[in-house]
Amino acid sequence: MDHVQTDILISGGGVAGLASAAAFGAAGFSVLVVDPAPPVTDEGAAGADMRTTAFLQPSVDLLIAAGLWERLAPFASDLQVMRIADAGGPDPVARITKDFDASDISDRPFGWNLPNWLLRREMVARLNDLPNVEFRAGVATRNVLTREREARVTLSDGTPVRARLLIAADGRNSPVRNAVGIDVKTTRYGQKALAFAVTHPEPHNNVSTEVHRSGGPFTLVPLPDRDGKPCSAIVWMESGPEVIRLSKLPVDDFTAEMNARSAGLYGELTLASPLSVWPIISQIAERFYAERTALIAEAAHVVPPIGAQGLNMSLGDTRVLLELAQADPANLGSVEMLSTFNKRRWPEVRARVTGIDMLNRASMMGAQGLRDMRANALNALYSVSPVRKTLMKAGLGMR
């Protein structure tokens, strides 16, 4: 079988891999992206990803350059305020509420929220418009062999591929990362998360709210109205056994527990979608590159879903890779390019993984005294304006 020659082979067709393919394709590079599972692009289909992604400001700039944002913007909900509500008192009601308003540091919202299944739909459509990009769904990377000048990959359908750069965007258990011999450090919390959508009587007013009590945050993120009612996406983190218990409850019982945990912030919540369950870990690869290979997204790093950091860190990986590739296209995939990528990304990602780990552990606190300490810390940080603004800029990746 004749081999396929391409500038870039992307292993992994999730949101991060598809976005990377669009970004490099729009910049003029030839791209082949493969994924063993065809993308689910319909909310009602089996296997649809019910999570949502909040794109922060720097990520949207990348999506604009990739030709994706014009497709996504009509479906996006602005995130103007990030609200933290501490419900860690004896009763499950919000005793402290603090708003971090984007207008304090920018004339744009913090970000824009969209459902993951819709992102896949629109991203696949964008790739179909790019003549230099090919997406092969239902095809995986099987064998990886790297040389000084190229990566040689055999796909699961038998196709041999030669690429100047191999990008691993194939998840936290990345086959490509394993093939090139890069180890990871993993932290397990004994947590899982539930993701689903709800409607509610009170408008969200473009406020994303994290409700902290114990077990992990209960986060409500704005979505467009559904059936004429305000709608939000929810990520609810608890211990693994508790999430399994919740996920098996009858709808009425689940709704009652969901409303108790929400602290009643938007009125009575009504379940509006199926539930998704996934495990919560922190993970970072020992380095983000090997010969002719770059790790991005969850192949490189995984964080709990706090502060909209996960996918935005992933797009940060693509942004830096693309900058380096465009600055010196002749050296695409060279050891110089990839070592520079690692120097620019690994320390920043490590700092963010560490910070989010600390926030998650604080949110998990169950003892009343520790929950009171968490509330006092929130008060102290919020009350000092320069500190508050610095935290907001750091969350966005602004300098």
C-alpha cells in the first residue's frame, strides 16, 4: 500500500484534536487527523458528550484564526461573571457569594460556553471545507516509529503515513504517548463528575457559578435558552461512590438531590438532558515532546473541571505549536522546535495543574472547621482588589 505523506498527523479527533487540525489547516499545512470512534454530533444520539466547554479569551482568538469561531459564535453563551458561592455552613445554602466580573479587567466576557457535541459537529464541518485537511473517523494509530526526519505511523486500516510532525491528542491514556515512551504523574482523588443540562425559572444573566460545599464544586454554566426557559450546563463533582449512587436514582429523586446541592440559586432546577459520568484525576506528562512528536491536550495534561482550564490549556498547546511552526515552516517537527515548545508549555502547565489540584482539594473539604477556613480565604482574596484582578488575569492566561 502506498504511504500517505502529510505535514502533520493528529492522533485523536476530540475537541482539542479537531481544533488543532482546523488551526494548522487554516495556516496552510497539510493535516491528517484520525480517531478510532466516529464523532457523535447529535445531542440525542447514544454516546453524546453532555459536557460543555467554556472558551476563554485567548482560545477564541485561536478559533477565529482557524475559521471556527464564525461557526460557533451563534450557539455560544457569554460568560460575563464568574461567581463563587460557599455553601459550606451547617445548612446547604449560600452563605458567601463573590462575583468576579470580566469588566474589571477587559471589555470582553471571560469566555463563551458551548456543548461538546455541538463543537464536534461544527468542527467536523469546518474540516470538510479545508482541502488540505483530511479527517478519518473510525481509524486509529497502531504502530509508531520515529526518525530524525519524520514520524512513520501505521493506521488501524493498514495505511502507512509519513509525517513531519505527529501530534498526540488521543486522551489521558494516549497510545502515542505510550509508544514514544513518555511517562506521566497521575493524582487520583476518588472523585467522579456528573455532567448534564438543566432548565430553571430564574435567568442566569451570563453568570457562571461554582457552589462549594463538600465533595467538589457544583458548577452551573450558562447555555442558550431551551424551550423558552433559561438553561445551564452542570458539572457536579462528588466522591466516586456518591456519583454512582446519584446516577442510578430515579429522576424525581435525583432532581430533589440536585436542587438541594444547588443551594437554590436559580430556583427549581429541571433535568433537561441525559447524564454523563467520568472520573476526576490530575495528570501531567514528564515532558511534552519526543522525536517528531508533540503531546497536547489530555495526552499531555489532565485537570479537574475547575475554572474552565482544561480545554483552554489544550488550545494553549496548539497556539504555541502553531506559532513555532509558522515562524519556521522548514523546521516543522524538528528537535529545536519541539524542545522550544516544551520549554514554553511544560512549566506553565505544571503550575496550573498544581493550582487546580489545590483548589479541588479545598472544594472537597468535608469537616465544618475546614469549610469555614475555605470561606474565610475566599473573603480575604476577594476583598483585595489587586489580588482579585490578578487572579482573574491568571485564570484567563493574561499577563
